[in-house]
Amino acid sequence: MFRYVVGAAIVSACVAAQVPESGSNERPAGTAAVVKTVVSTEMSTLPRGIVRAEAAAGAGLAAAYPGDFGIRENKAVLFTEDFDGADGLKAWSDRKGDVRITESGMHGTRGLAITADLRDGGNNGGHLFKRLPYGEDAVWCRFYVKFKKPHDYVGRLVSLTGDVPAEPVPYRGDGICPDGNARFFTSVEPFGFGGAVPQPGAWRMLSYWCEMEMDRTDNKYWGNGCSSTKPLAAREDAWTCVEMLVRMNTTPNARDGEQAFWIDGKPVAAFEGFRWRTSRSLAVNGVWLNYFMSAVSATRQGSKTPADTSTVEFDDIVVAKSYIGPKIDPAPRAAPEAPSRDEATPEKK
């Protein structure tokens, strides 16, 4: 059972979603139509040895810091980024692709945009990577994301990683099973499930670790997915709060590692049974905003006509050693009281 409960009430790890009836992908911006629930068989399956768990919702670190003001001073916080500072992107260890600061972040502040343009052999997106100074056994990452409409199925989004040695750039090893002494990563992202959920897809986790299962179609390793049994559809043109957790296995031989994710402060799915590492030296030491788009990936997820371009926006990222929770709106400033008659400036005669 998960050990990170942050509220008193235990709630279901699976949240039912509303997705459109088959035959139409159109819906108002930022909303999901009230329609029947679609369930793909892939949503109910899990990798060998992994089981569903339960998580709870409640107040996290952000509740004590309205507007996130001062949250970076909390001893549990490892890294923050709101893209409002004068240093731009200098706090990140590595940058690639069409990654740029915008003026359209949360609440009219600055934010980050990444665009993929697949025309004429163009780019697949881009990334920002942050190497954490120390490896941690449990890390939560909260971020806000907005998929600009129209948006196709997503190839990759945000990951927590572990690498030994800890280089300033992320390790790339798609198609290969990671060495349990050297590498793992797990991502939270939308996925199409063969078209069962409209673009940009339903939220799930995708993981690469030393005991992952092979893809039997080509005998390579392309990640193992962990999903809620019912889909929670990602929204277009609306800011969504996403938070993920990775907890390492306690000993090299134990299969008690965990992962979970929340959407807008509500638990969606949680999973136990991971042997992320075979050495205690491997721990969570990287945060990877890895926006990757591909026509091949979109087609496999159910897109009939993959989009030429797609854009995602990020804001208000917090990485910590405990549950963070959604950003709390700062209290509005009280309007100044009108002066009394006696205090008012006397009229000139």
C-alpha cells in the first residue's frame, strides 16, 4: 500500500472519464462532452508483477504558499520554475528544439512553449532537462500543461529519470531494456489507446526499467504503460495541473517501488511492484520536459491524419520530496477603504 497518503480519506485510484461518442472528436475548448465511457482493453492491462494501488488527495506543500510565493524556500522542495525570472532558461541543464518563453502563461504571466513541426522532415518538438544535484528515493513533480488546439496524440511529455553516471544531458535508450544499475525513467502523458480516446489522448504513465516487458512485435523495448481502468481525457486549450510520483524500491532485491499521478489535485492511478533498480546508487536525479511528436506514434495511437504541427505550453513546475498539490490562487488584495468625512481633504473655498 502506498505510504504517501496526504489526506485522511482513501479514494479510488481509478477515475472515470468522459470522452466523446465514436464518430466525433469535436468538443468545446477546455471541456469534455458528457457521453458514455469508452474503455480499451489496453487500459485494464498492467506489466507483469505490477498491481494497482490506492492513493489519497489532500493538502500538499502548495497549500501553505498561495501563488507559490516562497515555496522554493521549503526544505522539501528540490527545484522550481515559473519562467518569470530574468534568467530565462538558464536554470535548466540541457535544452533542445523549438523551446521558447511566451507571455501566455498561467494567469497572464510568462510560460514555456514547445512546437513540433513535422513538415518537410522538420522537428519532433524539443525538451528541457534538469539534473538534480542529488539522487532521491522519492520525488514528486507538479507542472501545469496546456495543449494548444488542434493537437494530435502525444508521443512523450514529462519524465522523472535516474542515470548513473549523472550527465548534464538525458540518456536516450529507446528500444533497449535499461540496466538496473544505471538507468530508469517513467513518464506521465496522454495516449490514444487505438483511437478509443480523442486527441490528445487519455492520461497514463509509461515506464522504462530493468524488468520491463519486451514488445513482441519486434522484440525491442518501447516502454510499458500503466493506466487507470477508465480513461481521463486530456483537455485542449485549458491549463491542467499534473503531478507524478516515483518512489524507488527499498533494497536492490525488493519489488516495492511505486508510481502514481494526479490530475487537478485528484488521484487518477497508482501502481506498486516496481524493481526500479538493482543498485542503491541509482535514484531519481532528473526532470525531463520531453515533448516529442511523431506521425508514426500518432498513427499507432489511432490518428487517421497526423497533424503537421502541434504546440504545448508549460508553467509553474515544482519538484519536491513530498506531495505538492495544485497552485493556490493568492488572496486578492483588499480595496482601500474610502476616507471618512472627517478625514477627507476639505474643499477649497
